[in-house]
Amino acid sequence: MTKPKDTFMSFCLAEKGLFRHHHLIWHGAAMLALKVGGVLTPHRRFGESYILIEEGKIAQVAVERPRFVDEVHSYDGCMAVPGFVDLHMHGCFGIDVMNASSMRLRELAERLPATGVTSFMPSTVSDDFSRLSSVIENVRVASEARIGAQVLGVHLEGPYLNAENRGAHLLDQIRPPSIEEFKALYGKSQGLLKRVTVAPEVVGGLGFIEDVSARFDVTVSIGHTNATFDEAFEAFDRGAKIVTHLFNGMRKLDHREPGVAGAALTRADVFVEAIVDLVHLHPATVRLIHRCKGAKRMLLVTDAMAAAGLSDGLYRLGRTQVSVKDGVARLGDGVLAGSALTMIQAVKNAVKVGIPLRDALAMASDSPCEAMKFKGKGRLEQGFDADILILDRRLNLVSTYVGGKKHFDRDGGAHQLEDVG
């Protein structure tokens, strides 16, 4: 296994200036520069560098000290990496997406940068139309504030699931897919509903997948499913692109009937979520997924519920009470009920079990954006949103920038200024 500090030490030995110097065109707007000990992205790595930020975008990554800057934040000995994108989370810091007002959801967005998240998709659990409609409206209103981590869309996880594989979803709220209901929810979201998880084998499941994929700007995932290998393959053929928390909430991988897991691992065009809290998945399983899918098709998600970022205790997941003990969220019968994981810990765990740091970062930033076709995010490249994390040698979070603005600072601004004269 690779220790985070060893990974960072190896990174620090990388050559400086591994990219061509581009002439900076200054447009006269206020410019911020982040001086860092290194820059590590899924595609490149640089030594000591300056990241120039203008109007919320990355203007340039340069090895030379910039001339036209208004402010420099210095992070010597630290590295800059892309901000994390969590495609599947139900809450954090005591805030549950299903029960939160728009004001509380804004608070959630404000606090998520402390976990390394710069963009996220609030996720629902199965409930009736009225409740789901209300949640979607609250998320939509909260997203308009553009405070903290950016809401990229709503993930409708349920209610179109298989009751046998429902996990923490309420049995009496699970129902067959309805394109009419989905259309109404999509309209309520004003286009913010971007993803839906469905079990393809339930009555009407395959037709629903094909219909949604063709008619809406929505990515279809399959999950909480007892689908066979062949049923999963047909779901992918009809438009499904992602598997929700691979290996969890689905039939077990069997040598005679590989199921969804086998189909996903052997199909090159499919993305798969992985909850790397080392409870939902054994370390060897994490390595297996990585070996089969690679960093480009493996997505780190938290599936976090309200307990994430807090201590053990009793919390809510929609209408359900969840007990968190030793950092593990379960129902009264022992069934896992989401996680208490944060994205920064997911990346650390991935590195701990042997996944290269560069790949772990890709699985938390660029790959989620590729899976959902989100443009302008997930990379530290010219023209992309300045969503940037500063990490120390042990991969601890030092600062978080969202759209070029600092939204978290571990040291209370100690890295704030450097002479720009």
C-alpha cells in the first residue's frame, strides 16, 4: 500500500516546467495568482508554479512569476489539484437533502468546500411525488444563490428501484418507472434534474431507460437492481451510462451469472461509482474495479448522509432514522444506509489501498465531469473554472477555491498574501 506522504514526496521530485509556456493575455480584470510547490492533474504534473485566476477562470499555469497580478496567495511545499465533484451525496454536516429547506441547502453548499467538494449533485431517496417535487424545488432555489460548492444537478435515486435490493430506501415508496411522473419532476426542476437511477429489470424499466435517454438531457444510471448480466447489457445498449455504487445494492457477482457488476466491469463504455470508505468495498475490490475500469471510468462518490463530517449518533435519511457507530451508517436491521464519508477521505483511502494519486484525483474530478458531460470543470487548465484544492504533504486539505474565491482555509488565512511589487 502507498502512504500519502510517500506519494506526495514522489510528486515533489517531478521536473519543473513540463509544459510549454504560453504568453498571458491580460484583459485588465483583477488577477489572483496561487503560488504552489507543485500542480498535479489527471493529465499533467508541474513543479513549482503559479496558477493565474481571472474572473473565476484559470487564465494560465506558469513557472515564471507573473507580472500583472493584484494578489498572490503563497502555498510553498503544497500542491494544487482539481476540486472534487461528488455525483452522489444525500447530505453532510447534519443536513439531509430530503428534509432541508433551501436555506439549509445553501448552508450545505457553503460547508462542502471544507471536505474538498467544489461541485456536487444532491441526491434523493425514494418518496412520493409531492415530497420529491418539494425537494427538487428547494435544491433549485438553493442553487440560484451560487454560494460555496456549485450544484450541478439533482440525482433522482429512486423510486424506480427493485424492492429486493432497496437498501435503505422505504419499501412503500418504491414503484415502477413512470415517464409521466418523471416528466413532471423534470419540469419542476427547470432542467436541473440531470440524473436518474433505475432498476432495468423491473416492469417498464428498459423502456423507461430508452425513453429518458432519448427525450431528456438526463444521464441514466442503473442501481438497486437484481438485473442479470444480459439485462444490464441491454440497459447499457438502451442508453444507461453509469452504475450506481458498484457491488452495493445489486446481485452478487457469480461465475455463472455475473449480473450488473460483471457487465459493468467488462464493458468499456460504462462508468461505475465506488464508495471507497473501506466498508462498502474491500480494498481488494477497489483495486479490482480500478484494474478493470481504469481512472477514466471509475468514479469516487461518497453516498454521504447527514452524519458525514460529524460524530456518531442518530441521524435522518429522508423519513428513516439511521444510526452511525464507528463512522458507519446503518438501519436498525444492520443494512448500510449511505456513508459518513467525505471526498477528501475517499481520495486518501484510494491511495491507501494502492491506487496512484494521479488516478485517485481523476476519479474525484475529471472522470465525474466526463461521465455527466459537465464542461469546464474537473481540470486545472486554461479556461476551466478555478475550482482548486491546496493539499499538504499528507494530502490534508489546506485551502479550497471555488470559481477563484477562497471558501475554506485550514490555517485561517496564513497563506493569504505575498508581495506583488
